[in-house]
Amino acid sequence: MIAHSILDLFGNTPMVKWRPRRSNWDLYLKLEKYNPGQSIKDRAALNMVLDAEANGRLKPGGTIIEASSGNTAIGLAIIAAIRGYRFVAVLDPYVPSEKVNLIRAYGAEIVNFDPPATMDLGAALIQRETYASELSKRTPNSIYVDQHNNPANTAAYPATLARELIEAVPDADLLFGAIGTSGSICGTSKGLREAGHKCKVIAVEPRGSVFFSSEGGPYFQSGSGNPPGIELPRILDRTLIDEGLQVTDVEAFSMCRALARCCGILLGGSAGGVLFKAYKYIEPMKREGKAVVIAADGGEKYMSTIFNDEWMRENSLLDHELEKSIAEWFS
Ligand SMILES: Cc1ncc(COP(=O)(O)O)c(C=O)c1O
């Protein structure tokens, strides 16, 4: 295919299929890192911009403002560059440096807060969202994208990701995906259900996030989860999620590290967590089946964290035994 714009390359990401050892199930890994901004959030970013253009909120030469854990901002930065908008990304201190550098490379302006003394993800999220909303109010011809409460986020997925999954694996039994704003898992589920697909939809959040448990706490997975102390996204529709699971940082990151070495697949932290829970879910099942796992982004953005032994050790996240077991399951 010859694209006429990088926007034509959003979506239609590849899938890898394999059957782990000791399992009667086929796993289909949807690699969203092959979007131009290297994550699933490109799809939401594009739809939210198109929606704001269509309803007249975003006018030529306008300014896009968004608070982000990184991936949405990368997508918006690409779209803004192509369509001639100014883009201001409001980031929190936990955004990995690789993501910050990418956003900057596409010409976006960055507002970044100093690292706080404690790891309070909720406070960081409130700080960045409040700042972005206020900045938009005092910036003429600007929009605050507000992905947590923007229905165009969820609406990005039925005609794109859901359609691609139905075409690739029409008889999938299970769908696993991470949850952050909830846009991707709920939007994909909506598309599947509208098409009459019966597969069970399972959302995975970091342990410490409060979608499926009231026991909140700190976690290092980036992009997924809703930390304690902040409201759940208004776009969340629980009727579209059949089951919610939690995964620890150690489980998620061990999966990323092991999979890179045993299979040559570099996953980001949320994707590692989703794949870990998917494997644990299907492992005891006797009957045959098919599970689709959405991998939201790739490990390339986490070289200074998940793939850095020193950072992993400092944060007590290294578990060589678990990495060895995972490599056995998947090699
Ligand atoms: C790496 C990663 N995983 C998962 C998610 C969650 O996706 P969603 O916001 O669609 O729930 C995000 C969102 O930013 C992300 O960046």
C-alpha cells in the first residue's frame, strides 16, 4: 500500500498468533504499536480531532490541549503536525522520558510538572487535567480534548479495532484489553456486540487502580488504570465489560522482559500485564479456544524503565524466576 498521508496508516495493525505450552488455546496478539504513534491511542486521538473539527469546536489554526500519560499526546502531536494545529501536551512526572521525547519530536509544546516527593498518581492526574482545562479556558481558539470524558474516544473503536478483530478472528471466545480511560476496551466491545459477536470481554487494570477494586495504591504501569482519589472516567460503560482483572507491576513487567527474550516481541507494560492475565486465564482450560489480546503499545517506549535492570531493581520489580517461567510458557 502507498499512503498519501501518515494518517492513512492509522489502524489495520498486525496480529501474531501462537499457542503457549500447556495450553489448548490459541492466543492472538494485536500489536497496536504498529500505529504511526506506536500505540492504540492513535485511533482515539484521530477520532477526537475529527469529531472536534466536525462539530466546529476546533477551527483552522486552532490549539489542541490535552493531559496525557503520553500515548494520546503522541497521537495528537502527529495529527496536529499534519493538520496545522498548535498542540500543547500537559504531562505528569510519571510519563517515561521516551514518550516525552517523541511528543517533542513532533513539534508539540510540553508542560511537565516537577516530580512530587511521593508517588501519588491520583494527585498527578488531577494536577495535569486541571491545568489543561484551565489553559484551554484562557487560550483563544483552543479545545481541551478531555479523553476521560470525551465520547469520541470510545467511538473511535467500533469501526476500526472491532472491525479488524472480527475480520481476523471471527470466532474468538475471549477478548482481553487494558483499561485506562476505558475508551478502547468499551469501544471495541461495543463494536463486537453491535456485530452480534458473543466473545467475552475482559478488562485488565494494574493492581492499585480502582476500576475493579476499592483497594487503591501506587503502581508503575503507564497509561492503564485509574488511580485512587480521582473520579472514574465519565465515558466508562460497565455493561460493555464482562469481567475485570488486576495485574501486579511485577507480573506485567516480567512478561514484557521474558517475551522480548524468548519471542522477540517487545511489549509495553500494560500489554505485558494483559498478556500475563490472559495466559493465566486460559492455562487451566481443558477445551480448545481462541483468545484475542490487545497489546496497547510496545516496549520501545520503556527502555529507561521496564527494560532497565537498575530501575527495576531500585523499585523492587525484578523477578528472575517468574521471567524464566514465562519464557517456558511462551517459547
Ligand atoms: C500503554 C497504554 N495502555 C493502556 C491504555 C488504556 O487505554 P484506554 O485509555 O483506551 O482505556 C493506555 C491509554 O493511554 C495506554 O497508553
